[in-house]
Amino acid sequence: MTQGRYQYETSPRKINPDYDRKTKKLPKKRQLKIVEDLPRKQVKVSAEQRKRQMKTTIIVAGLFLLLLIISCRNSQIDKQFIQIQNQKKQLATLQKENEQLKVNIENSLNLSNIEKIAKEELGMQKLSSKQTVYVSLPKKDYVESASEKIVIEEEKNWWEEFIDKLLKR
């Protein structure tokens, strides 16, 4: 009985196997050819071929590095461009706000607005003829010209001040 033996296969054991038990061969349809691994031939690479391979490798690596640098620089340029655009938007909004504030200031400096605020908020009134007071001044001019009282004082250094003090005593 062969049922007690372990079989080394990947599929489960079949009840009715396809191969002949006596010869232990598969039918002709299912026979597999076993191909032995042939020893690999070692290929010798010449010095010129190695140099060419190294040159191509260096050129490919250089091109890759160049493209990487260009890509990084373009991303930095894009970031700077976005920052500039954002700052331009902020500048435009600030200029609009500035213009609106200027218009508000001009409106608030309007004399009719000032009069309205003075009447409503501060309770002020226009002067009446009874509140007017006249002041009479004599015709004599009390203003003195600046040319009469010009006094020029020169600054003295410490040595001259010392000498002046000695001479006065």
C-alpha cells in the first residue's frame, strides 16, 4: 500500500493517479523534460567597454542631476511668484481701504458736517447779535520792530569765560 507514504508534490494526492504505478512514469501527454542548468559563460568586459559604460553612467547621472536642479529652481521661482501675487493683492486691498479712509476724512471735514456735529453732539449754537462784544484799541502802535532790539551774543569758550571772571574781580 502506497497510501501511507508521503508524496512530495504541491497538489493533493489523487485517488486514481494518471501515471503507471509499475513504471512510475506519466502518460506521454504529461511527461516533462528535465533540462539541466548549463554553466554560465563568464563574459569578459574589455577596458574600453568599461570606460564607455562609466561615461554613459556619468552622463546619465549628470543629466538627472541637472534636471533635478532645474526642477528645484522652478519650484522656488513658483513659490516666489505666488508670494509676489499675494503681496500685490494685499497692496491693492490696502490702497482701496486708504482711498475709502481719505473719502471719509474729506466728508467729515466738510463744514456742513462739522456744524451738524457741533449742534447735535456738543449742543453748540450760532452767535447772536447780543453775544457780540466790540473792543476799542487806541491808534498807537504797540508793536516794536525787531531791528531795534537786536542783541548779538557770541558764545565764549571756557578759556575766555575764565579770563573774564578773573578780570572782573
